[in-house]
Amino acid sequence: MPLALALIGVSLLAGMVGYHYFEGSGWIDAFDQAAMIIGGMGPYSEPKSDGGKLFAGFYALYSGLLLIGVAGLILAPLFHRLMHHFHLPDEEKPRGGASKPRRKM
């Protein structure tokens, strides 16, 4: 969970810097734009410059992948706990039931 929050925080900061640099937005407006995209709401206003449009597009793609990654980080322990609850193996064992005999040295 702390890793997920750190990723979101760093990504939000990177988005703010990008909007501040490419669009000339103030820090509050840059925060608003970056937070809206990370939250999946879409851009607050349409970018005006070509650099801003490219940044917004790549930032939106990155944010979508970040959402998938952070969801995996948060949900992985839950799924692991469910596997133990239902006594599912962590690793797949060879089929057939017979194990290979060990050689003596």
C-alpha cells in the first residue's frame, strides 16, 4: 500500500510539472489537470499548445496503466489470502502423483 501511494504521489507531481511546463498553467491549475487525469475523469480543460496536447495524451496513457498496476499492488495480498483460505496451492505441482526418485550420492 505505501508503494502504491508513493507511485500515485510521484505521478501526480510529474503531471503537475508537465502541465506547468507545457501549458504554462499555475500550480493549482496543474494540480487540478493532473488529478483529474489520474482519477480517470479526463482532462479538466483542453490543452492549447501542441506540446501540451502530446503531454496530455501520453500522461493519460501512463495514468491508465498506472491504475492497472496500482490495483494489482493493492489487490494481490487479498487474492493471496483467498488462495490460502480455499487451500489452493501457491505453485503448480507435477501431475500424475508419482514423484521422481532421488539419486543417492
